[in-house]
Amino acid sequence: MKLTTEQETIPTRTEKVLRWTRRLLFLTGTLALGYVGFTLLDAHLYQVSAKRYLATQLRMEKEPQAVHLARAMKQEDMLGRLDVPRLGLSVAVLQGTSSRSLRLGAGHLADSALPGDVGNTVIAGHRDTFFRELKDVRGQDEIQLQTAAGLFRYRVDWMKVVEPGDISVLSPSNESELTLVTCYPFYFLGAAPQRFVVRAHRY
């Protein structure tokens, strides 16, 4: 009888472990999907709000070209809106490249030139969200950067893939240029090993 009891108990314990394991995996998956859904919704709502805010600023400003963007902008302040019309890419740009900035939109590298100034304006974005469409960018594509200081238009000069340690693409310039940076390859699973760079000049 003792042997029979042990044989009956072992499967029961195994079933309990399997049942709780399934529940744990289901809960983990649900939480993960919930987090992804929350971050996507949060970013979408921010984009809508930020673009409306910019539109309101532009309506209130009679002479937008006379406004100069303050160098003392705080991290995660709304800087403007970046558009690549041919690609259908439109994204709000925040000041700084903190993880929150890049989760909510594209981020302006704080030490780079401000839009409208002479120099290299650097804007970064995630390849799997707002900058995904850059995979189809072409030479001579128009890029628009709308800020409270005005609308600045750029033409794409070149695109190239660089190593993460190659900071030459961030170097200052004597011309009014725009540099877009995202991770590469676009469909790489995990942390992408390289960077995709787009350089454009103001015209």
C-alpha cells in the first residue's frame, strides 16, 4: 500500500508544478504584452499632444522666423516636428536623447546645433518605432524640420552604415546640416550592432 500511495502522489505533485508553471508563464506574457501596449499608447498620445502644441505655437506666433530657439532648453522639452514627406515619416522631436525622449519620439543631441543655426543638427530615433521608415530613404529626399523658429528644409546628400564608436558623423560643420541616426540593421533582433546615418543639407 505504501508503494501505491507514493506512485499516486508523485504525478499529482508534478501536475501541480506544471499547472503553476503555466499560470506563471501566462502571467509573465500578459504583463509583457501590457507593458508593450502601454509604452506604444503613451508614445502615440505624446505625439498627438506634442504636434498639437507645436501647431498652437505657430498659430500664435506672427513672425516665427524671428523666434530663436533657446540654447537653455531643458531635457525632454518639445523642440519641433521632423517630416520626411515621401516616406510618410512624421515625428515630434524632443530635446536630448534620454531613454524617455527616444521612447516618446526622436531626440535632438543636446550638444549639436539647433535647427536654423549653422552647424550639424543631430537627431536620433529608434529603428523599430519612429525611424523605421528611414530604411527606404533616398538621396535628394526632402526632410522638413518645423520648430517655433520656422520651417527648415533639407535635402538628403548621403546615407551610410557606421560602427557605434564612429562619432565623426556627429562632428560640427561650417554649413547648416542635419544628421539622422538610428540603429542598424533595421530588422535585427536584440541590440543592433551598427548605426545607420542620414546626412542632409539645408537649402
